Amino acid sequence: MTLTQLQELIRTMYSSKDEARGVDGTFMWLMEEVGELAASLREGTPEEQAAEFADVLAWLATIANVAG
């Protein structure tokens, strides 16, 4: 899957929620996920780390969509 495909998938599934949340709210969610990634890198299992990397990537694609 390309990044463009990921953005389109997220846009298709969540665009109304994402637009309602806006850039500021989406940024806060992204920062929360980055914090969870940091914690998993310090203490988590490889599976937890993979899940947190995926969450950060998804929220990064989301904020790119919302920001235009």
C-alpha cells in the first residue's frame, strides 16, 4: 500500500469525524500516539511497537488529509 492509498482509505472511512475534529484536535491525537510509541520503544514488545508505529502513521496520514 502506498501512502496515497493509505490517505484515501482513511479519508473514505473517517473523513466526517476527521473534519469535525479539525487540525488542532487531530494534532493532539497524533501527539498522544507519538507518546505511546515512545513508551513502547522504551518498554514494549515488538508487537506493541509495531502497533504504535501503525497508529502514528495512520494519524500522520489523517492530519495530512485534514490540513489539505
